Amino acid sequence: MKSNMPPFLKSYGFSILLIFSILIGASVGIILKKDAAMFKPLGDIFLNLLFTVIVPLVFFSIASTVASMTNLKRLGKILSVMILIFVITGIIASAVMIAAVIFYPPASGINMPMPAAADIQQITAGDQIVRAFSVPDFPDILSKTNMLALIIFSILVGLATSAVGDKGKAFAGFLSSANTVMMKLISFIMYYAPIGLCAYFAYLVGLFGPELLGSYARAMAVYYPIAILYFFIAFTLYAFLAGRLAGVGKFWSNIILPSVTALATGSSMATIPANLQAAEKIGVPKDIREVVIPIGATTHMEGSCLAAVLKIAFLFGIFQMPFTGIDTILTALGIALLTGVVVSGIPGGGTIGELLILSLYGFPPEAFPLITMIGTLVDAPATMVNAVGDNVSSMMVARVLGGKEWMEKLGD
């Protein structure tokens, strides 16, 4: 039986349900105050389920994806330029938000005596790099506290599987099958999310008061203006670099449909057809647009880079930690880049990015629901920035590979 649910509700229905459940939980917390702590076990169950499944999910999703990559030789030049542009635009987006949160801290003045974050400043830069990228023993890789090392190990397993060819087909099939099972398991767990988050926010607001809700309003006051400014200013600049004034004109005259599609569906993947059509009208060559836009829909998320920095700064404010120092800022830049350009291509990448934030900065598990809410609140504008960024990136790839006159050559 076909569902008659409106497209908007199909795309955003679950996010709306999560927001309502969190608001209900917050209302219960305001009413019951400290007595709302009775609901904390229901929230802990949700967190424990997520933390339990995240390690096998990350391993199987990344390893199976990399193992399936076999025929990229012909596309080497396009892919190398594309990756470079994805990384550069991701760094720019992250740096913009870093400047914004330093100027206007998203959780300033909030005092929440939660468990203290680990003091990472006592760890030398060399030790921090070693601990982030590797572990001394195999059992240590099977832990949510070593997420980056797990990601690297998963990539290496996928590459090894692909490299052995036919002998690795059975193992590649196992990785793919296990990934499918893990994704289904995540979908089961997410059915419990409205209850778990409702319970946890009842506990948090009851214990720490309504100032927590005020901090979210402050965080949104940072994200929405920055995302809108980035959308108009940065994308105009990128289009100009790609095709000068003609490129700017063609970009903005054809990008409305992808922008609206991204907002309405909440999905970069769902925006691919509109993005491809717009890129064709702009004049991006077929081989470039049909590689960059589909891959970008899963591995290029400037809106997610903006959100990652906001989440980090938000937690620093909540835990009364200064968001200063070159180590802190460079780590934030690195995590944002991983979240928006690498981890974004993994199913559940937003969750993995949030766990990376907790892992590398040493925040306690109780911090996880706090930044999950931010991800939900910024989803619509972040998706629009993500999707439209793929389009303008395809223009820049065409500029690098086709030279300054690439748009004129199309008419020849």
C-alpha cells in the first residue's frame, strides 16, 4: 500500500519527530526539575545501543566501500582535482565557522557541571598524533575511543581486499553483507531515538535548567547567518574563479532548483538529478559533472564542516573550556574536514563525526546527545550548502582541466 504522506514529511518527518520528542523531554525537565533524573536510564539505553553498534558499523561500511573500488584508472585526473577542490573548500568552510565561533561563542555563559573532559593539553603533539591515528594492539581498535584509528584500519582492510582481486571476492561479499546488516541494525535502534532523546533531555534540562535550551538558540544564531552568507558569498566567489562573470551568471540562473530540492528533501543524494541538470545547463562537461556531483553527494559536505566546528565550540562552552590555542583550533579544523570530506561518505557519518569530536577531545559520553540536537537543527541549511557546493565544485574542476576558456570551448 502506497503512502500518501507529503514529500516534506517523508524527508523531514523523523527530524520533526525528534525535535518534538526533545521539546517534550525539555518540558518534562522544566516541570519535574531534579526529579526528572528518573528518566536518565531510558536515555542511557539509547546511548549504549548506539555506542555498541558504532564500531562494527564504521568498520564494515568503510571497508566494504573501499573494497568495491576497482576501476578508477581512467578517472584519475578528474578524481585528483576533485579531491583537491573538496579539501580546499572544506578547509575554507571550517575556517569561516572557526572565526565565527571565536567572535560569538555559541554556548557562552552556560555552566553545566558535567563530568570533566580529559585534559588533552598534557599530551604532546607527537603523542596525540600517534594516539589519534593508531593503537598498540588489535583489541584497542574495537573501541569508540579510537575512532580515527578504526577508520584508517578499515580503509587499509578495504584496499587489501581490492588489491588481491578474485581471491578477495568472498571476503568483499562478507564485508558488503555485514554492512547491510549493520545498517538495518542502526535503523532498528533509531526507532528508539525519540524515546531515548526525550528521556535524556528531560534529565538534562531537569538537572541543569532551561539555560541549556537558550544555548541552542545562541548556537542557531551563529549557524544560520553563517550558512546563508557562505551560500551566497563563497559560492559566488567559486563560480567567479571557475568562469568569471559569465560563470557567476550561469551558476545563479540555474542553481535555484537544486537549492530548493535540497531544502525540501533534506538529502544531497535526492538532489543529484537536479544538480546534474543544472550543471549541464551551466556547461560543465559530461564526464566531469557525472563524476563530481554523484561522488560529491556523499563525500563533500561544506555545510557539515560548518556544523562540526559549531558542535566543537558548543561543547567547549558547555564544559567551560577555552576555545583557544593553535592545537585546539587545528584539531577542530581537522575534525571538521574529516566530518565534511571523508566521514560524510560513510552511512551514519554524522554520528561518526560526533563520536570523533568526543574521542579526540576527551568529552564524556553525556556530551553526545547535546551535539546530536545541533545536527538535527541545522540539517536543512546544511544540506543545501552541501548539495550546491557539489555543483560549483564541478565548475572549478572543469576550470582546472579545461583552462580559462573552458566555457567558451563548449560552443565550438
